[in-house]
Amino acid sequence: MAVAPSNANWQVTADDVSAPGAQEALHTAQEKMAEIRRDLPHQAPRVMFVLMPVFALTTWAFYRRAQPYYVPHLYYSIHFHAFVFLVFAVGKLLAFGGTVGNAIGQLLALVVFPYHYVALRRTFGGTRAQTAWKGTAIVVVYLLLLVSAFAALLLYLIRSAISGVDLHPS
């Protein structure tokens, strides 16, 4: 692999493996990977739904003096996530327009960050400097939670896919 030209399109198939037991194991592994690829996009909206109240708790932690009750933070979280989903949906639609549409869709996703700061300032108030540092801290905390949640989802899907699979065939 070190001296071969870089090509990300190579795959090991059952035809490349000579032992019958290894062929079956490879075929099973390919089926399980396809199952994980199919289940991950199906479960992702559920993870995001669970993370919306967590995002609200994060904003509450930083803006509890401006809004002492949790409900306004939950409304902000729902509003912000709806905006993000709308931007990503428009980006996906633009991706059908080819390379240029895909590039425009990816640039459109960058609108989410300034919108976050503007929406925080309009909803909870504060100076620009306060909004900048609090908004950045919220983004960092939420991105860490998001990565952790999706890593946990991926580990769960892998574990559920390999449960019942004999990893050491005789």
C-alpha cells in the first residue's frame, strides 16, 4: 500500500480471499457495513432531537441571568435547529445542481455561524463582546456534545451489527 498509487476506490471482495471461511466472514462484514451505512442516517435525526434540549441547557448555562427560566432557551434551541435544518435542506437541494450548486450549498452552510451570534444577541441581549465569547463557548461545548453523541451512536450501531457474529470462526 505504501508504494501503490493513492486510489481511494479499492475494495477487498470475496473473490480476493481464497479460504472459504474467510470469504464468508468478508461477505458478512460487508453486509454489516452496509447495515451500519443504512442505519446511521436513519438514527441521526433522533440524536439531534435528543440534543435540542441539551443545547437549550447549554444556552441556559450561559444566559441564565438574562432569561432565568428554561423554556425561552428551549424555544431558542428549537428555532435555531429548525433554521439549521432549513439551511442544510436548501444546501442538499442545491447539490442536485452539480458542482456549482454543491459549492454554493456548502458556502450557504456558513450562514449558520453568524446567524447563531445575531440570534443570541437578539434573544438574550448583552454586548457584542459578551455575545461573541458566550456564543463561541456554546458552539464549542455543543460541537463536543455532538461529536460525542454521534460517536456513541456509531459505536452502538457497530455493536448491534456485530452482535451474534462469530468473530473467531474455526
